[in-house]
Amino acid sequence: MVEYRDGKKILVTPISAEDLKDVHIGDILYLSGSLTTCRDVAHRRVVEEGREIPVDVRNNAILHAGPIIRPLENDKFEMVSVGPTTSMRMEKFEYEFVKTTGVRVIVGKGGMKENTANACKDFGCIHCVIPAGNAVVAAVCVEEIERAEWRDLGMPETLWNCRVKEFGPLIVSIDAEGRNYFEEKKIEYNKRKDEQVELISKQVGFIK
Amino acid sequence: MNKEAQVQKMTDMMAKFVGYTGKKLPDDVIAKLEELRAKETDALPKVIYDTMFRNQELAVKLDRPSCQDTGVLQFWLKCGTGFPLINELEGLLKEAVIKATKETPLRHNSVETFDEYNTGKNVGKGTPTVWWDIVPNWDGCEIYTYMAGGGCTLPGNATVLMPGEGYEGVTKFVLDRMTSYGLNACPPLLVGVGVATSVETAALLSKKALMRPIGSHSENERAAKMEKLLEDGINAIGIGPQGMGGKYTVMGVNIENTARHPSAIGVAVNVGCWSHRRGHIVFDKDLNYTITSHSGCVL
Ligand code: SF4
């Protein structure tokens, strides 16, 4: 579902491919509903070992992150701090991961490449970044941790299934058409970098 | 106060100070971020800065580390030969990190190499890192604290150029690093550049440069000129906050230099992320302290 509130565009789980039709790279979004932390080893388990993911992420969202969690009573947990980790590490697994799990929104840090872009295009999914270094903002968007699976992986790697409210801001870095914000930007950056190197070089000929 | 009580006192103060720096950014960084925030006009950089400032507010209010990666602790000391705790200093800093890890809490970021396990205490062989400068005929001690996060440590690089490559080569070396690794290191960045003879002399200087306040300039006129040229040049690339595009990419460029061998130019680059958690505290011989980095910080 898509909701609009106070000028914010909010994706609410379950999210359909249709909901992502109007979402483009560079858009600013928020997410409400089911978000599960999922990183290196969990990807490996799903893709390489073919294990079934114990939290249903179909039409929901995952977050590349290893949070700091405080255990409460009765098998409950509190999110103390959570920030995205470099998404690129999951690039290798992401096509198969999206195909198998049916996840709709992937949140992380920095860009990803063709594997993920192809998955986004083929299966109707997006990759977003949440500005990194903002662990407290992200943590307070978590209303409750509903489940914790694959706990044998330790705190950072456990699948923490969270109910979030207006989690964000999320900036779309790959949209469902497969356009890739960072890859497009990098071409601009590199071009301007070459110009600047030339410009500065003319002024630093200190060795004569 | 006997020696033991003094050691305990300084350990407690350093543990508190380290924890504090994980929750609140130094004055110069906040001022610079405010300045850059005001200059951005597009929606993306604006929403990113809004998030950053809300995060720093919440961190103080809820008393939590502002970024989940509280880094590996690094200390730069300028210690007087007459400082009463000079012999105990390195040991007590380690204790202070263990204490801060529990009390703040800090993330466990010390993995023993080769044995490849996390010590769970943020200390290990050679961590926290302590660099010494000995100051003769002084009885005080000056300490820079720094949390080196993973993301902002990654762009670090050093090389030795042939003199023929000159400062033009230095320029290219630094700028190449910005577009390859810098954009993922949570810009706006503080960029440290070391120019010397070999990789280790340049590398050390490049990190030391990050301890210098934002807005300070090299004493050498040409180095200061190059700081400005690099700063404007990197900004012009347009990487912006979080690498997503914007008018400003750096909080500053600081260059530190020494003389070099005629046949070599050692150059290194190091970056600090927007969450540049640097602290500066000076102790006198009676352990009275002055904090210059964070106004209003009381231990
Ligand atoms: S680069 Fe800095 S702000 Fe970004 S996640 Fe790492 S420590 Fe935090």
C-alpha cells in the first residue's frame, strides 16, 4: 500500500509490484510495517544452502544491518541502535535472494550493482539507502521487535523482524525499472573529478 | 591522593570522556555541518542533513551513541616527561576503553587478527591504538581521542610517488580516492593528507591531520594553498552528503607535512566521516582537566 501523510510518501507492507510503479531513483520515501534485518550469513543460507528463510519477507522489506539490541523480559527485545551496513557485500547473493524470497524493498548503505538492479527489474523490487550514521533516528522508528530467528548467528546477524513506523528517510537508489542512482551519479562524479585534477594540477607545480 | 587513587580517577574521567564523544560531536564539526546544511538547496541533501541533526539531538536526549559504529579507539598523546601518571598512562587508557564499552555502551570492535575472534571488550593486541609525543620539561598531558569507524577507515591509502609525478600526482591520488571510496564513507568528510617520504610517515601524518580543528590551516603557505585547492576541487565534484549529490562534499582538507628524500614523495590520505568523533582534553599534574573540543562537557 502507499499512503501520504504530512507530505511524506509512505510504503506500507504488504507492498505490491504495482505500488512501486511510480517510485523512481532519487525519490524520498518512508516505510511502515514489517522490516527484517538480514545480512551476510542469512543471505548465504538462503542462496547457497537453499534454506527457507524463517521470517516471511514476501512483499515486505529487509534491512542490511547489524543492530544493538537490549533483551527485555519474556523473550522481548528493544532496539537500541541500528544503522545500515554496506549493501555491496550482499550484491553477489541479491538476485537469487529476491527471486526466492519475494522481498519488495531492500534498505542499506551505498549502492549495489547489476545483480541487484536485474532482480529489481525482473521481480519488482527496489533498493533504498537510509542516511548512515543516524542510528538513533532509525532505532526510534522501530515500534516493536516481533520475532527473532536464526539466533544462532549472534546479535548482528540474527533476523530481527521489526514493526516500524515511518522508517526513513529512505532514498531510492535502484528502482523497479532497474535504474541505478549511484552508478549514474558515479559517471558524473568521475567526469568532474578529471576536470578538477587538471585544474588543480596547473596550480601546484611546486617542483621546479 | 596516592598513585592508585590518581590512576582510578584518570581512568574514570577518560572512560566518561570517551563515552561522551560517542554521543555528541565536537563543536567545530557541529558548526561546520550547520554551515554546510544552510548552503544546500536541493531536497535530497536537505533531508539528509535534517536527519543528521535530528539524530544528534536524539542521541543526547536518549543518551545513546549517535552512530552504531563507535569505531576502534585511537589516542594521540602529547605527554610531558614530568606528568605524574606517564608510566601508567597506556594501561589506564586500555582500562578506560573497557569501562566505556560497558557503560556507554560501545559496539565491540576489536577482532584479534589471525586468531580472528572478537574480544568483546574493544581492546586487544595494540588496541586501543596509542601514539606518543613526549614533551620535555612539562608536567601536563594532552590527549586527542578518536573513534575510527569502519566506513570512514576504508578510504585510507598511502603510496610513494616518483618526484616527477609531483604535487600533481598528489592531487590525483587524493581525488581518485574520493570518487572510488569517499562517497561510501559518509560524507561530508574531513580529509587528512600526509606528505613525507615513505608510506608510514605519510600515513601517520594523514591521520594526525584529522586531529586538527576544522578551519585551521597549514603553517606552510603552499600547503595551505593546496588545502584550499583540494577542498574546492572535491566540493566541485558534487558528491554531497551520503554520496548522493550536493554542493559540498568535505568539511575541510588538512595537510600535514615533513621534509622528504629527494627521490620520493610519500603521500597518504585518511578521512573522517560526518560523524567525526574526535575529542581533546588536557590534564595538569593534579589531574585538573580542560576540554577544548566539547564546550559544556563536564566529567
Ligand atoms: S562512516 Fe562514520 S557515520 Fe558512517 S556508519 Fe561509519 S562511523 Fe558511522
